[in-house]
Amino acid sequence: MKDNKSTSILSDVYLLIFLALILTTAIMTELSGQLMANAIYLFVTMLLILIMYFFGLFIGLAFNLVFMFGQVLYMIFLNSINHGEIELLQIYWLIVPLVLSFTFYSMTNRVRQLQSDNLELQNRIIEQGAFNTKTNLRTTAAFLEDSNVFTETSQRFNIPTSVVAIQVRYLEQLREIMSERRIDELIDLTTTALKHSTRGNDISYLLNDDESNLTWATLLYTDLDGAKIVEERIKDNFDQLLINAKSLKDIDISLKTGAVEYDNQEMKSANAYMDAAIKELEYDV
């Protein structure tokens, strides 16, 4: 985490340096009045930036050094002919292409590193079974861990906690008459309805990967009456989303839900808590 934070800060620093150099270049271009020379230098600088970005630091540095060496030879040639002083603009374009190339490369390299770290973290979460890639919901393993936190908090502070379980009615039969694309849309729609129906401190899950009988759930800090309200809200939001889903509205689709409030006398474990919620689905007919 600390490495990611420092990488992010470095990326911001390089971005600020890069923008400052671009601003300075614009000012120098305006003040010098040498439009053609500045245009050529700017074009070469852009090429050098792209070379370092696509081909790496060492190749980019090599091209920059070749360009600097060519500029030095040109300045020596002009000085030997005109015996004049070297202009500030020439000194500026001697240095700035290398600095711009390096700062742009460093900034993008840090961004790529952050993206790689985030992808690695996401893969690690998936491997540990805490995250479902299809629905972006937490899984059964996460539910069992989180429910322990909810129930301990419930007992310690006397705050009621409940679980609402959700299934698509007759999902197994629907799979026989619907394409995989429409089934995926139905799963996304159910997940969206669940997310829209819960508060910020409620946590939603996909409890199994049984394609014929998917079960969603949400952990709530509320009593059974409050959970019943959430049940109805989920169904209402689902029905509303279903009306707007052109590929699904011609099929009779509905949800069945079940809610249970935690009782430490009857539910001795997180598994028992989860099973009690799923059991309640049988009574929604």
C-alpha cells in the first residue's frame, strides 16, 4: 500500500514537471519569435518523447544524446562562422527534449505500474474467493467472514442485523428458453436491482456459482421488519428495471426473496445464518 502511494505521488510530481516544462516551452517560443526553428525543435522533441515511450528508457536516452550531440556540433559550426554568442534558445532546446522525454516516460511508467499493481490485487482477491468477476459482488467466503463481524457487532452493541436472500424464480427453466446473452443480462439486472435497493453500509453477495440456481444476499443492520421493507424495495426496483429491458420484458420473470433476523440462540455459526436466509426463500411462493 505504501509503495502504491509513493508511486502515485511520483506520478503526480512528474506530471507537474512535464506540464511546467510545456508551459515554459510555450513562453520561450512566443518570446523568441523564431517560429520555424521552434517548430522544428518541437517536432523533434515529440519524436524523442514517443521513442522513449514506446521503445524504453535506454533507447530513448540514446536518441536524445545523439540529438544533443548534433546540436552541439551545429552550435560549434555556427560559432566558428559567425563568431557570435550562443543564443539562450539554443541552450534551452539542448536540454529540454531530454527532460521532457524523461518526465513523460517516468509519469507513464508509474501509471502502468499502478495499473499492474491494481490488476494483481484484483486477481489476488479473486483467487482468495472473495470477489465474483461476473457480478462484481463478494462471494460466499466473504459472506461467512463478514457475517461474523455483523453478528459480533449486533451482540456487543445490541444492534439488530438481518440477511435478505434473493433468487430468480424458475431460473433453471428460463435457461432452457433464453440465450446465454439474455441470461447474463438478467443476472446483471438482478445485481443492479440489489445494489440500488441497499444503503452504503449494507453489503451484497453472490452466495453460489450454481448457474441453475444463483442466490444473491445482502447483510443489513436492521431488524426483520426493516429487512422485509428491503425485500419489497428489491422486487420493485427489479420490476422497474425489467420494464425497461427490451430483451427481457416479453418473458414472465420475477424474484423470490427471504429475510431472517439474526438470533444467537438458533444460529450458532455463519453457515447457519446463511442457510436460515436461504431456507426462507421456500416460503415466497
